[in-house]
Amino acid sequence: MSEQGISVPARILLVDDDQAFRVSTSTLLREEGYLVVEAGNGQEAVEALKQGDFDLILLDLRMPGVDGIQIVEVLRRWGEGIPVLMISGFGTVETAVKALHTGADDFLTKPVEPDVLIGRVAGLLERRPSIRPDPDATSIRLIGRSPGIREVVNAIRRVAPGDTTVLIQGETGTGKELVARGIHSASSRVEGPFVPVNCSALAENLLESELFGHVKGAFTGAVQDKPGLFRAAHEGTLFLDEIGDVSPALQHRLLRVLQEREFTPVGAVSPERVDVRIIAATHRDLTEAIRLGEFREDLYYRLNVFRLEVPPLRARKSDIPLLVEHFLQSRSGDVMGPTVSPLAMRLLQAHRWPGNVRELFSVLESALIRADAGSRVEAQHLPPEIRDAQTHGSSRPGVEPGRYSASETPSSERETIAAALEEAGGNRTKAARLLGMGRTTLWRKLKEYGIQFEEPS
């Protein structure tokens, strides 16, 4: 795909026991548009690899415990072809040869010049051009690594080059316009205009005038000629959002435009020809609308030349951490900006998200305000319907060592403690360490909240 096409930010795992190097390198990579997950040792790296997909691994050679060579060996045993860039402060010809022989794809010696590092990273990511960050700040990015999003990206890649009419179907808030912009950006019409119109937001008489334009005197208030959106989209793309809400009369006019590639402005006599690609979108089941007599079958077949389904967020919950990270970084403008606590993230992943990505971003916006510019969004900052999800049968969230906060509300603190005990197998000493509190404090809170766990024998 061209550099102007759809790109999903590459996800990089940075593994190094040198915290200063991790901080500086992750900052550099994020400034280049990559999503970065950090691991401070080999064991953390293996756990991260078990839980998510990565497009590249930056790996320190020498670390206590599991070293870089062992991690590469594990990856290759798993059959993973993820590119590996090995980095070492003890670079010799022998170590470089050993690293490459084991399965690493490249080798650098510390200190590494930033330009050299970025160049090597970009070179390794050339193996997966569809996920390479696009340096164009206006490029369209679909955030996610789930099979559903991969399928959407592949569909965009296939359909974008031609002028095929596309019908995008998906629930409200899934990002249908983002997909449409991606098709336009990856097409030969990228230099032309992209003109979106929400068909459900305008009354029928206004929509007709907006789409086709009108001549002076065509109706009361038409004091001058006005070109419509079809004319504005000439040699570009016209995006008809919520096409399922268009009236039958206007459906007939749209059908003629698709068939003849010409239209007549309201009040005009002569038709005008137009060169425009049509992308339509709807949250409705148009086949059901046809059965009910609410949508023209012939128009449906004209629109449904290439259909693209955008999955709801509940069908790609593995993408939620990436979406959260992307939103927080873009909103704060700081690569070291706010984070989300482990419990809050688990609650976000447990929610069904009827409003999809749009709802997720609204919740995060609200949570940032409640966090009062804090460095971390906690469970207490989420809406009640998300915080209380655990009381309705969803799985209990876990915790991560050294990352828990005691600043939860009493109800969420109880959930936090119960989750830590469950993760610790009932071992109160281990649970206290996970929670960052003393064993005596934990004992007091267990009595306060009436939590009973048997100590393992």
C-alpha cells in the first residue's frame, strides 16, 4: 500500500533492564508514531508475548535471568516470525554472530544513535508495510491488532485502488467514516476532495438541495445558485453516511446518479455530469429494510458492489488497551502522559460497549477530567455502569505487581483486594505485596470488608 494509505501503528516490545535506556528509547519510538510496550526483564517479555501481538522486538542481549538469546529461542520455537533487533552494551563480533545465528534479524551496540535506531526499526518493519507508521500527519490509522481489524485493513487495501462503489456496514460508533477516509486516502483520488454527508442529520428537502445543489429561485430562500455536494466531490469521494435513513424519493434520485453519473440541481433543467466515487455507510440491515419496503432493492444492489463490515468493539476487546493508549497519548500530547490502572483496564475490557469506540473515547475523556490531571486513571474515575460490571457475573479482574493504588473508593477497593487475593491464591503476604500495603493493613481491611480467604496450606 502507498504511504498515503491506511496504516495501523506498529506495536513494538522494548525489553531492557536499563530503565534509563527504556525511557529514552520508548519516548523516541512513540514520537515516531509507534505503540510501545516496555518490559524490564526477560520474564516480563515472555509474559507480554503470551498476551499480545507485536510487530517488532527491541531486545537487550544481557539481562539477569532470561536473557535476549533465550527469548529469541523461545520465539522461534513458538514459530513466531516477529523481527528482532538485538541491542547490547557488550558488542563483539562473537556476540553479534551468536545473536543472528539464534534468530535475531539485526544487531546494534550501545550507545545507539537515534537516527540509526529509527532507520533500523523502519527497515525491519518493511516486512509488514500495511502496519508501518505513515509519516503524513493526515493519514488514517485504524488502531488494533485483532483479526477483525486486520480483515478491515486488508479489505481497504483490495478495494481502494479502483472506483468501485463501497457499502460499509457497522454499528454506530465503530468508525465507518474513518474506514471511508482510509479508502479515499489509499486511492488514486487522494488529491481530490473527500466530502462526507450525514444523511440522517438533514430533513429530506434540505438533503436533496445539499446533495444536488439548486439554482436561484428554485424555492423560497434560494437567493443564489448553490453547487451541491456531488459537485463539491468532483474527482474525489462522496461519503453518504447513514444511507439507510434516506427517503424513498431521494433513493430514486441517487439511483439515477449512480447509473448515469449525472444529476440535475433543484430547479434546474439541464443535467450536470460528475466524476465522483460513492462510499455509503449504514448501521441498518438493508436487506431487512428492503423486506419492509423502506429501501429500494435496485439501489441496494448499486451500492453493495463491495461490502465491508466493521466489527463492533465487543468483538475485538483485545484492541481496547491499544485504543486506550492511543487516546491518552493523543489527548495529553505527551508520550509520558496518563496511564490506566490494571483494575480500570480490566473493567474497560469487561464492558460490552454498545456505543463502540465512540463510547470508549467518551468514557476516557470523562475519566481524565475526574482524575483531575492525575497521572493514572483509576477504577473510581470510571462511570458506575462500568465500575459495577463485576457484580453482574463478569470475571473478576486481576492485578499486576507493583502497580496497584490504594486510592480506590471503598467498593472498588474491596474488588481490588479480592482480586489480589485471588491472583495470589489466597496468600495474604503475596497479596499485600501486590497491593503495595503491609500485611497488617491488609488483615484489617479483610475484616472491614468481610472478605474471607483461606490461606494455602
